[in-house]
Amino acid sequence: MRFSVARDTLLAGLQTVQNVVSSRTTLPILSNVRIQAADGQLRFTTTDLDVGVTCVAEAQVDRPGGTTLPVKRLASIVRELPAGEVHVEVEGKNIASLRCGQIFFKIHGLPEDEFPPFPEFSDCKLFTLKQNELKDALRKTSYAISTDETRYVLNGILFSFKDSRLTMVATDGRRLGLVDLEVEFPQSEEVDVIVPTKCINELARLVGDTGEMKMYVAQNQVAFDVGTTRLVSKLVEGNYPNYRQVIPNEVRERVTLERELFQAAVHRVSLLASEKSNSVKLMFTKNNLEIAANTPDIGEARESIPVVYKGNDLTIAFNPEYLMAPLRALPTDEVFLDLIDEMSPGVIKIQSPFLYVIMPMRVS
């Protein structure tokens, strides 16, 4: 195999695929990127057997072929090269010679035929999504994914295709983020799948602000085509809990809040929230919201912000990090906080199809 490629093109291809590689793998081949050269293109592929990614780049291919090379080491070498052409030649024993100007590296690889096969998607459901809408939905939900590995069905985002819309849900049992997107597909394609966290993180890196993308759903796998890159993943097996039952179906008080002002106030007050209780109190009185935290052996913090509030006095406590997470992810100037009472979940909403349910903490 022999090819020449621009240094920036080579680096971009390696950076697209290198995040999938696990540093704790027991199989050396899984630390490598498969590089295939043919027809004026290079194809880069990595996998950890659960998630895989492949992409193509333009190159001058003098002799087609394939090999696998350690991706993190190769990427760190290419990153240090000056701009210009990189000439790569691979000998029979998977030893790659890399030249750029007066710079020379020799890297030992492993045979291409030891690399796991990449999944094919032939008999599957196909959905076309707008990249900017999916990017926005991932930002608004992914922070609520559970990291508790004992509740593995929550270790990802539910993609529910029903009634000509895609509902994306993430929850860890104490909070829940939900976004609805309008998507056209036949009723026969309706399906619920749970896409795991690692795939979600890669997908968030890949999606852009313009154009469409494809999502393929097979029996226990999913694939996303974004431009010339394909991301594949095993799905999380199991049934996602009935998330609708935790969304309150009544509202007694709706408070309109200036998002950045509210987020900054919660952040300041949370500096004196105790590590043990880790809560801030929201105390609503007529046209006023006081945010407070009190830690007996450290001190206390209070901040008031004017709000339009005409209901009964109400005090409710929330985990400050859970309260701030959606505020950071939302693009709007205003958010609505819907409340019932001190013991019922609060719901943050905006004008578009998004909601965030947050469970209250015990007020002491």
C-alpha cells in the first residue's frame, strides 16, 4: 500500500475516528485504526466492538491496500507534522513508513484481516433527520442520561418514532429531559430504541448545523450517516420505563424567569450549599423569588430576583446542578418554571417542544 495525502486531511480523518478507541482494551487490534486505500480515497475505521465509526478522505493512491496502525500514536505524530503532503508506504509485515519533508517515522501495525468486520445495514428502518435539529435535541437531553450502570436501560437516550414525530428522552430517575421533533415516516416504521451514551457522545461531535443525515435502525444495532462518516452502535437492550407517568399533568403556578439571570443566581448561591444535602431553596413570595442555601458549619447565601408571582407563598428545594443543567443547554432568553407544591416535581419549559422534569428535595 502506498499513498500521499495532505497532512490536514489525514489528521481530520484520524480525529474523526479516534475517540471510539478504548484505552483499556485487552485486544491490541482494537487500539488500531484500519486504513484502506483505493480509488483515490482513504477509509479510516475504528471500533470497540460496541461502537464503531468509519469515514473517507481524498488521497492520491499509488498502490491500493490496507493495514491497521495504532490510532492514538499515529494521530499524535501527524498532529506534530508541518503542513504539506504526507507520503505513507506499508510493507508486507504491516510496517508503515511515513515521510513529510525531511521528517521520517516508522510505525508497526497489525494485519488488516484481524480487524473486526464492520456491520452491514440492509434490512432496516430508515429515517431522515435534520442535523441542526438533532444537534439541538442532543444538547437539550444528553446531560440527563443516567451514569448508574446498574440501571443500564437509562444509560442512553430513548429515540421513540411515533405519530410522525421523534421523541427523545433521557432520565436518571431524579430528572428527565424530553424533546419532540417532527419527522416524516410511514406508520409501519414506528419503533422505540435506546441509543447508548458512548454513541450519543460521538454523534454530538459529528452532527453539524446544516444539511440532513440518515438514521438506520436494525434489530439490535443503529447507524448514523453524517456526510461521509458512518457511526454504528449496538442498542441498549430492554424496555425504557414509562416516562410519561413522571410528567405532572397539572400546573398551579407558572413563573417566567430570565434564564441567564436565574442560572447565575443559582450558581452563586450554590457555592454555599452543603455537599451532604446539595440543595438550594427557591422561596416564592409576592413578585419575588429568594434563592437560598444554608450549611451550618460553613455559612449561608441568599439572593433575590424580581419575578411576576401572585400565588401563595411557596418554598421548594432542588439540586442546584440539576437546576442549572437545562438552563445552560437552552438558547432562549426566558424559561417557564411550572410548580404544583413543595413535594411535586418542577417542570422547566420553553416555547418550543421541550420539557425538563426535576424532582424536589426535602426542605429541612
